[in-house]
Amino acid sequence: MRLSLLPIFVFLMPLAEIAGFIVVGKMIGVWATLGLVILSVLLGAALLRIQGIGILQRISAESRNGGDPGREMVHGAMIVVAAFFLMLPGFISDIIGLLLFIPAVRDLAWQVLRKRIVVVGNSRAFRRGQGPGAGPQGRPNKPGNVVDLDEGDFHREPNRNSPWSDQKRLDD
């Protein structure tokens, strides 16, 4: 959706939801309509909890295996949006929310969004094979020098004038 269409969408969506309430209320009655709205809120919260835990486990598994968790992260974001739509009062938002809970619809949305989303992370799994000094499979070309010192090999006299010194200064 183009950004210039967003204000129109924000203005027309509540009007469409009100029209949906009127149509559904005429067909099944006021109490049944209110029951459906409350049921959709409870369903959204339950689906968010169930699906959200599964998505977090899949993101963790992808990261642990060194894969790209971008797809799972986008699926997780879409599940949060779907739950938000289900928790909003209205039947049009409920339909959008239910559609986003279907994995095939999320995969289709991922295919559309994949070219526009870049996942950037700070863990080694995200940087595998990239960056200066990286060799095959993302490992450094040469190991770093390791210096193993005992306490007798390295000793530093404390600087009494340092503001971080534990010793009290006499001239203060």
C-alpha cells in the first residue's frame, strides 16, 4: 500500500467496520453480534499465545543452526499484527486477522516482503561469511594470538591519583 493511501484507509476502515456491525447485527441480532466481538478478542489473545510461543521456538532453532531467522521473524510480526486485528472490534479486521494466521497467507506475504526487508543482527549467525577478515564459513583467516599470563607475570601498581582508585588520597 502506498503511503499516500494510508490516511484514506485509516478514515474508511472504521466506517466499513460500523457498516459491518449494522449488517451482522440485522442478520443475527445485537447480543449474538456482541458475543462474536468478544469471542474474536479471546480467540486473538489465545492464538497469539499459542502461535507466538511456536514462532519464538522456531526463531531460536534457526539462529542456533546458523540459518537466517528473517522469515520466522516476519512470520512472528505478522502473527502479532493478526492478533491485533482480531482484538479490534469489527468483522473486517477479524477477517484480515484470521487470514494472517494462515501459514500459506503469511508465506505469500513473506514472498512479497522478502525483497524489502533486511535482517541485521549482532550475533555470529548473522555475520557468517561476511565482513573483513572472514575466511571460509565466516571464520577468521588466522587465529588470534593468545597470551596466558599468571599473576606474577603481570603486575600493575595502583595509581593513587586516579579518581577510580579504591585508596583514599591524603590531600583531600
